[in-house]
Amino acid sequence: ENERQRQAWRSIAFGSFGIKAQEGCWVTARQIEAARIAITRFMKREGQVWIRVFPDKPITRKPAEVRMGKGKGAPEYWVAPVKPGRILFEAEGVPMDVAKEALRLAAQKLPVVTKFVVRRDYTANEA
């Protein structure tokens, strides 16, 4: 695997627009879903949306008022650990202003500071 493959999570791979995490955090499955719904609703189900993070880390918790020990708690929810620079969502097939607003609404649902990014070779006549 080369440097480009190892850094693939940092760059836009599928769409023309995206939001990039500016800090590290855990994003829960519910937060990802809320952001996805915000994007698709604003884009009125036009264009395409890609979710570039997957919640594959289980966070466990013991029930209330249970003594310590007796093994590890049951999975409570799932998170996607996000590093700074990670592309979280990508969009395409809508004008830039529509994509920017849709991704801005999605960013409000996430616990991380994000930045709107555009694919390097993007030209306005594509959408």
C-alpha cells in the first residue's frame, strides 16, 4: 500500500463536495444518520450522497446499580472514531450552493468542527 492509499480518507473520492473533520472525536451511529437525513432532505433526494465513516467501534456500558466485576458491559451504542482531516460526507449532482447548505445542516448534527471542501478538479458546469 502506497502513501496515496494510506491518505485516501483525507481526500474527496466519490463526489464533488464534502465536509472534512477539523478535530478528532467519536461520531455515533445516530449522529451519522441524523446528518444523512439532513443532507437528503435539503437536496430533495436529488444528486448523490456518500457517507465516508462507519461506526464499527462498540461502546459498552454496565447497567445502573450493578456491582463492578462480572465481565464487560453490554454494547450500548456504536461510534466511528474520527481523526482530524477525515472526510465525513460527500455529495454530488446538485449546484455548489445547494451542496454547501446541505452539508452545513449536516455539520450541525455532528459533534465535530468541520470544513466544506470541493474536489480539486471541480468545474461548475458538472452539476
